[in-house]
Amino acid sequence: MKTVTIYTDGACSGNPGPGGWGAILSYNGRSKELSGGESQTTNNRMELTGVIAALSALKEPCIVELYSDSKYVIDALSKGWALSWRKNGWKKADKKPALNPDLWAELLRLAEIHELHCHWVKGHAENEFNNRCDELAVMERQKFG
């Protein structure tokens, strides 16, 4: 299987409010940037949407090295929380509803196609790819005001 490196980020002005997401996919020395946004959303929805869009762009099963500054996304995937939420009818351990079940369902579906390795990176730090994803997300968010 091919190994693809993916960086993603989300941004929101207000929570909820206008939001954007950005992603960079890198394979074999080549990179592709993706981005998008919504007029009324939340930061976590944009973080999830960035990962979903990036995984959806892959044309075959891949080993994916996923980098995000979102603990919400990375922890829920790497610690198995999202799988437990799905198994428990989108309820968390405290029996409260899990947020964004529509996006989590799609992300888990895509994650089952690929071999996903999750990595948390510090946001707004020295990582050029994370910073570029943030720029893309903010540019998309700004399109909505």
C-alpha cells in the first residue's frame, strides 16, 4: 500500500459561526491542497470535515499518516472513543449524546478503508504544514464574512 501523509486543520469565527478547513496530502514528493468552508458551523465540525475530505480524495486504500492539532479528532480516533460512541448508539461513556455523529460515521467508514496512524501536532507552532492548513482554513472562513 502507498503511504500518504495528510495534514488537516479547521477554523471557526465564533462557535458556531463561519468556518473553514484545510488539508494537505503528500505522496512521493508531491503535495495537493484541499480546502472548503461553511457559513454556519463549529470548529470541531470543520476539523472533522478536513479529515473526511482528505481521506475521500484517496483513490485506493492507503497507509495514512494523519497529522492534526485537534485533540478532539486525534484522541477520538487513536483512543477508540469514536468507535465506542458508534457501538453505543452515538452515546459517550457518560451516556450523553456524542456530538457530530453524522461526521464521525463518515470518518469511521473512511478510516476502515485505510490504515490510519494518528499524530497530534501543536497548533500555531513551527510545523509548516499545519500552519499552511490553518491559512487555508482561515481563507475559507473569511469567504463567509
